Amino acid sequence: MGGDGGVENGSVRYPVFVELAGRRVVVVGGGAVAVRRLTDLLAAGADVTVIAPSYDPAIAGLDVTIEHREFAPADVDGAVLVLACTDSSRVNAAVAAAAERRGIWCIRADDASRSRAWRPASAQIDDVTIAVSAAGDPTRAAGLRDAIESQLRNGQLGGRRVRRGEDSGRVVLVGGGPGDPDLLTLRGYRALLAADVVVTDRLGPTGLLELLPPDVEVIDVGKTPGGHSAEQQAINQLIIDRAGRGDLVVRLKGGDPFVLGRGSEEVDACLEAGIAVEVVPGLTSAVSAATLAGIPLTERGTTQHFTVVSGHVPPGDDRSSVDWALLAATDATLVMLMAVANLRAIAAALIAGGREASTPAAIVENASLPQQRVITATLGELADVADAQAVVPPAVVIVGDVVRLSD
Ligand SMILES: C[S@@+](CC[C@H](N)C(=O)[O-])C[C@H]1O[C@@H](n2cnc3c(N)ncnc32)[C@H](O)[C@@H]1O
């Protein structure tokens, strides 16, 4: 009641959003309906006067002027909008008549058919306002509003913004997970659907990019394993330039942006350039590859800790800051990323440091993708088996007694 306009009795209603900030709005009535309407009116910045001989205590705490008395027609003077929310249709009719005589829009809460203005079922999601009218049926309008709202929130409806000249661009670093699109977060998916430009890596849910509208620019900056910092600077510059142009740039990265992904360098570069940047976490391959292979990284009675290590430089290399001897001396599960090329040297360093050559180990190649392979061997034989099976990146190497539990 009182809500919803649209098409009724064959006559078409004209939908419009109005600016109420600082404008006088009169609400007649002080019950539960008035309380609900006041929340929205105050959110819109309206200068609200409530006229009611008695009123809900919740109204006393609101930033409104309260006239504690019966309604008089002159109360609507100077208002741009009037809401008749009393439980008396006689009073509501008098309010509507007073507004009508002065050419002021009035919404009647008790009888939509006698209103000259209606409130749609509405919702606000980020910068999108939904307002639904359904031929005078407020329940149907609310149901439609809920359906649209939930589809916007869960990414089924994209809602890409239309670019305006004054829009300022920004960057969203999205952790894409290990590669299966189903393992991208909803927040990441929503960012992708809203993007003007997607700057993508080789890893992550690249299969999703084909589903983007053709006017979304997709730039593949997939680095070869061990890519150089010059490439990274060029990527930083690219996302800054595109955001500087006003674009919403999604920087889609594999796994989590802050796990061996140089995401923090990209954030720093944006901030230094004065570009707004947001980070959406992702499911790191360091954890998900093991789970997808059925290997628990910790297990009561086996080990209480796991360590994630980059194997992109071999043990003993000047560029390595990993203490392999220390890692060898614990019972922690070791999870190694970017370790395929240095597998033989890493296994040798771990055995030299005290890990048994018989320690179970696994390689999870292309975790989550249709071509996922899980190869198991002892630590002592791992490099030979990897060579024999022609293991290639991306792969996660797991060493520890927990590997046995996957059986
Ligand atoms: C530069 S690191 C990026 C890690 C990423 N930020 C993460 O959190 O997963 C690249 C390494 O991640 C691992 N990796 C990423 N995706 C993988 C996948 N689907 N299967 C196996 N390993 C993966 C591999 O070790 C690969 O060499």
C-alpha cells in the first residue's frame, strides 16, 4: 500500500529520481510506516518535518523537526513532497487534498489508487539504485527488486558503468585463484564484470576472459617464469596509464596477489602515482593445490605446520634468502612454488639438511584445471620421476608425511 506506481488502469506513470537534499518534506503521521519512510528521506538529505499528535519513540532520536499536534492544511506549505502516513484515511485524504491544491506531490500510504505519487520498491547496491514498480502490486515489486538485487550482488548481472568524462579511474588487483573459474571469489568476479580493461597473467582463471563483452580491452602481460623486473615496471606503468585515462582496470593475477605474486609492488606503484587501488584476495595455489590433490597440509598427529617457499632460485644461489637447512630440520610440510626447474638441487639440499630421502613428496601440476596431474615419489627420487614424467610449470611441490594421507 502506498508504494508502487507504474501502470495502473491503463495509465502510464512517469518514473523519476528527485534530489531532496535540503528540501522541505512533510511527513504526516508518527507510526511504524512513518519511521520506515523517514530512514530513506534522511539518507537523501531531506529537511523533514513530522506532524503527529503522538509518535513512535524511534522518531524522537532522528534528525527531524517534530510538530506534536493534529495536521493543518497549511503544514504542507513550502514542501516539495508530502507523505500521508497516518492510520486514518480521512486525515490522509485531507493531507493529499491540501498538497493537491498547492501543486505538491503527495504519497498516500493507505491507498495507492488515490495517490498522485508512489514509492517504488527500491534498493541501493554500491552506486546502483534499483526502483521497481509492478502495476500497483507492492509484493510483486518487492520480489522483483529482491531478485535484481541478489543478481547484482552475486555477479549474475554485471552492471558495467557507462564512462563519463569526469570519471576517475582506479585499479582492482584481483586474486584469481589457481585457474578454475569456479574458484574465483564473487568479489573478484564482480570486479571483472565491471572492468573497462583487464590486465591478465598467464595463470589464474583466464578462461573467463572469453566471456567478457568485446569492448572490454584484455591485455595479456603473462610473464615467463622468473620474469624480469623491467617487465614488472612496464606492467605497473600500464595499469597506471590506463587508470589515469579514467578506466576501471582489473589486474587479474593467479592465486592470491600477495603470495609470491608481486602484488604489493603494483599497489605501491599505484599509490605513488595517486591512483586508487583495491586488492581482492584470491585462493593461493600454495594451499589449494594440495587440497585439490587430496593432501591435507596439516593433520593431527602428523604435523602442525606448513611452510610456503619459493624455489625460483636454487639453494646456495646469492639471490636465495631461504634457509634450506633450517627447513630440512623441521617436520613442517614444505610447499614449494616455482620449484620445477630447481627440483634436483632443492631435494639434495633438504636431504643434506636431514630430511629422510624416503620422505613422501608430490607434484601437483596445473592444479584445478582439466589437465591437473598429481605425481608422487619419495624425496630422494622426486627429481628423476619429474624428469621421466616431463613435469612442467605451473606446479606446486609438496614434501612431508602428509602426502601419504592422500592415499
Ligand atoms: C609467480 S607464482 C604466483 C603464485 C600465486 N600468486 C598464488 O598465490 O598461487 C607462480 C607459481 O604458482 C604456482 N601455481 C600457480 N597456479 C598453479 C596451478 N594452477 N597449479 C600448480 N601450481 C600453480 C606454481 O608454482 C607457479 O610456478
